[in-house]
Amino acid sequence: MYKKLPFWQNWAKNVQCNPSSIEHPETEGAVIEIIKNAAATSKRVRVAGNGHSFTELDSTSETMLQLDKLQGLLEINSEKSTAKAWAGSSIKNLNQQLFDKGYNLINLGDIDVQSIAGSTATGTHGTGLRFGNISSQMSAFTLATADGQLLECSKDKNPEIFNAGRVSLGSLGIITQMTMDVVPAYKLEYVAKKSKLSKTLDNLEEYIASNRNFEFYWFPYTQTVQNKFSNETDKPVKDPAWLKYINQHIMENGFFGLLCGIGSTFNTSYWPLAKIIGAGATSESKINHSHLIYATPREVRFKEMEYNIPIEHFKEAMQRIVKKIHDEHYRVYFPIECRFVKGDDIWLSPSYGRDSAYLAFHVDNRTPHNPYFKDIENILMEYGGRPHWGKMHTRKADTLSGAYPMWEQFHEIRKKLDPNGMFLNDYLRAMFSQT
């Protein structure tokens, strides 16, 4: 009798697959059992988070493992300012549990629906040059390896695996528990202001240096940017729920989604849409607890490419990209998001060894993304660009190996831990060239 295979797709709906099974282990012992069964039958295992990668990173026709049953805060060490949690914990739930205990994560990105393991495995980041990506806040983890063992990793225990494993694309094994650096709970005052691109670039160094978190969005085919500043404050909360609902759900998602629907239907409408969207950029201010400021809902589905370049090249690269978009008339109306992140020592982190600028490019998930993405990627590669691992790119080992100084060392560790490639899918095998 024909057996219908499970179906899985990512959030953007641009990646689908039919795993032979989807497993939801509830204990570390169950994770080990899945690994041992896979080894005995020469099967491969891929961990899928909450589907917010835009590549085939999670895709598999074999065993898919999801850690959604391994949720929650395990313990807080107030002396070391660390918190241990299950790796499947969503950032949103973990944030709330930490806040209830009087703590927060140090810095975050603008989406909180990912699992903490998925966000760190791909090098997800926020903004603010005083802070590294989320993986740099990890001080220890437990790794379930291909031989069915649980390995404790930190700067003191298995330090090379620790440096490789904080951004590993799930290729070393299955991280089951994570210890994150935390700080006492804090509030942020967020201010968004419309400005001109030229003014923002002229004042960029000042904006970055004088604010805890700074980022900006540039709206294609306009001179408009939306500058976003966040700084710690002791002021009382000022973030009315009704106003947040209007801004986030009606304007940023409802109205924007309507415009995206028009753009995906009528091929010639991108130019006026871009101008309407730029004109609609809001100026606002609010004060709230940090985890409620960082995250914003994303209800309009899109595809995304994001690249990291050394921060010293950002202005020149940005000016070239603006000109390229204007010259080529790409069908694009999503803003380009620009963020700034401290360098780190994580082997496959895009920010390895350099303070960085990140540039993110989006199209509606119903809209073709090339040649726009590919042309922009070619520009950013000229500046030593490294892709965000969870976002779309075309790179393979022939160009990636030179971009990451510790590329070979990472793969030596990977092959020792997983000599038969249990944790590699076809996408990773092609990108790693089976190294």
C-alpha cells in the first residue's frame, strides 16, 4: 500500500521537501536513539528549526528531526551571568522566561520566532557595533555526535569544537542544550526617523558610535531612509498596544502586503510602489523592555539574501548598489536593511575577524529574485563579502574557502565528528564540495 510521505516547507514557501520521517524527540536520550538508528541503517539526519532559512539548509528526503519538544529555560547562573536552555526553545519564549527571572539576552535580531539553536547555527545577528552576533553570546553547548555521544563544549572543554560549533549549519551534530550569556533585564528607547540617504552616510560613524543599536533602511528608487536608534533607558514604558497594532500589523504588514500583492501581479508597478512605500516610512518613538523592542512581526512572506562585508567598505559598496539598482531597474520595492556588528572569533561566522556591515535584500516570495540577487552578490564579493548562512546565495567551496580563514580547520573538525556525513544533506554536500 502506498504510504504518503510527510511534507515540510520553510516560512517563505520557496523550499519544500518530503522527509522519510519527521521526528520530535522529547529527551536527549530520544535524540541519541534517533542518531543510533540512523547510523545502523546508513540514513542521514537533518535538524529543521522553525523554517526561517531561505535556502535548502533543512531540506531532506531522509530523517528530519525537529527540537520543538525540547523547549524552555533550564537554569540561570547569576554568578556567571549565564542561562542554560534547551536548544529547541523559540527566542520569543526564551526571552519571556528570562525576563520573568529578571534577565535578558544581550542583543537580538528583529525576528524572534526562530529556535535559539537555528539562529545561532546560521550566524543570525542584530545590530550595534558593541555587540557580536547571537552566536557570540553562547558560552557552552551540548552536542549529540554521530557516534551517539553527548559532548560538552565551551572555551575550556573541547575548545576547538566550541569555536567551530557556534556557527555550524547543523553539520557537526545536534546541539541539544545551550548556555547563553545574559544581563539584567533592561529597557530600550526606540526612535525611528525619516532622512535622506546622503545625510545618513555622511553621519554614519557618529550614528553607530553614539547609539547602542543603530540600523537604517533605504527605499529603492528614492532618497529616503528610515534611521532606527535604540538606547538603554530608565524611563517608564511608553508603547501603547493600539498604536503598536496599527504600526506593525496594519501599516507594516497589512498595507505593505497589499502593495506586494499588486507588485507580484503587475510586472510594471515596481517603480511607483517603491516610491509609495518610501513615502509611507514612519517616524515614531517608544519605550519598552528590550525583548519587546527588538522583535517585529513579519507577516508578508519574502525571499532574502544578506551579505556581510568589512565595515570600512560599507559606504562605497552601498553607493555602488544604489547606482546598480537605478541603472538596471530591478523589480524591487522592499527596502534594503543595513546593520552593523562587532567582529568575533567563531570559525564560520560571517563576522569572523572583522567589524562588519550587513546588507539585506528582499523580494516578495512570488517574485523572481534573479538577476537582482546575483548582480548584488557579485558586487559584495569584490569587498570580501560573506553570505548570511540562512539567506539565499550562490556560493560554493571554491569561493567560500578563501573568504573564511578557518575554513579548512572547520572541515577537519567536521570530518572527525561525522566521518560518514550523517548530518549533511545534498545542499551542504554541494556547498562544502564534500570536504
